[in-house]
Amino acid sequence: MKDVRNPECFAMSKKAGMDFFQGDRVRCLGRPEWGPWFVEADSQNGKVRVAFLGGGRKLFTLRYAKLIKVAPPRFETGHFPRK
């Protein structure tokens, strides 16, 4: 998972045309207490709806949103570290 304090991560979220798709795992930089959670539906018309475990369902305008995509935990990818 990328370090959310890294300014490069923030710059990635502001790239023109960055799309979010249903199932993408995202984090809101402005509200780290919400934790990472999932996009409910593909982004449309410059907006995206995200459900956060600690913050509920939110609709973000991509132009102003401070969202970054994060990698899923290892158990969700189906790949487990070898012992």
C-alpha cells in the first residue's frame, strides 16, 4: 500500500481523466480515519460514489476529491506469502 503522506500519491489522484471503477479500493486523504474502502459504481460525469466503513456512503466530485487508489490486502488478492 502506498504511503498517503507521500505528495506523489496526491498528485496521482489529481491527474486529468483519472477514472474509478466499481470495486476499486480507495482512501480519502482528507479523512484518514475513514480507512480504505470500495467504490460502489464506476465514476460518471466527474463524480464517484464510495462506501467507507468508518464514514458511510459518500459522493465525491473528482475535480476536488482527494482520493487515491490503494492495493487490496493480500488475502483479497488470493496470493499468500510463502513460509
